[in-house]
Amino acid sequence: MIKIEDLYDLDHTLAEKYLKNFIYPWEALSQIKEMIYALGDTLSGDFIQRQAGIWIHKTARVAPTASIASPCIIGAGTEVRHGAFIRGCALIGDDCVVGNSVELKNVILFDGVQVPHFNYVGDSILGYKAHMGAGAVTSNVKADKTPVVIHGDSEIETKRKKVGAMLGDFVEVGCNSVLNPGAIIGRNSNVYPLSNVRGVIPADSIYKGADNIVVKKEIL
């Protein structure tokens, strides 16, 4: 339930070949920078190299007030809105929305991802058509600065100080939620607004609270 193959349809990202080198998604965080530079050299003429290490598809719409650091790839049809802050090491897929006051750092956003309003997404991978509501953020460093542990059926040491959230395909995160370091949310799951999410949330679930996770099929 927490493997790359469980969370993501790799047909919806330029990082497909890269991600196939790993079993767990957090393992891919350490080489996103190198992966983006390598991909940039292979992109078609539909991508414009705005400056060293930054490739933007000619159909993408990028506000002049957005700040983009290298390396970064922005896919076809994606909209980067006023005041967005892309700090680098960001692979942003096709038809995404990166909105006002959104900050991205060391991330892979699959096609169709929406982070449209006041989101922070760091050291994270967001699956196909995942959506984060206004003010929802990832927390990528523990308060005591020790390596992040994945809390699921067993405890898995990531050996990384910085791990944000891994959102499966079609995940919906409600407004003003906090995804704690190492949070993993399975495909097609929903998170209620104002949630404080820790650990692994199963696929096809509705997260109402740590002690109130409902399987979707049970309430249809």
C-alpha cells in the first residue's frame, strides 16, 4: 500500500523511468535535482529553456510575478499563477495548477495536480490529479530534526531528515490541513478540512480524524 506501484500510475509523469528505480516513493527524493537536469536535455522543441536549468512548455501559462529557480520543468497546459515561488528541484507535469503564494521545493507533481491556493509542498510526490485545498501544507521536517519514520503497519526508517507527503492518484486534501512528515495517503482517498494527518491512510478512504477513517464503499 505504500510502494510506488501502489500509489501512482506512472504513465502520467515524465519521471516514469526514474521512479521505476525505486520501491518506495521517499527513496526518489534524493536525486530529483539530477533527474530533472537529465530530463531537460531530452525534451522536445515544444519546451522553451527560459534560462539554465529551467524548461517550460510553450503552452504553459506562467505569471510574470512567479519566481522559478532551477532546475525546474513545467509541463504542457500548466498554469503557474501570480506570486508562486518554485524554489527549484521541481518537476511539474501537464495541466497542473500552481497557485498564488504556493511554494514548491524538491517535488514531483504528476499530470493534473492542483495546488492552487497558499500551499507549501516540499520533499513530496503528488500523484495524478491529486488536489490540495486552500492552505493545506506538507510538513517535511520533524520538530526534533531526527530522521523521518513512516508509521504504518510497521515502522520504516527513511534515513532522511526531510520527507514531506506522498499523495496517491486522485487524492483530495481539505483546506488548511497539515500533512506531517512521512504522511502517505492512498489512491482515491479524501482528507477532511482542518485535519492533522500522520502515518499511512489507506486507499479509497475518507480521513475524518486519526480515529475515524471510513472506507468509501461502506458509505455509498
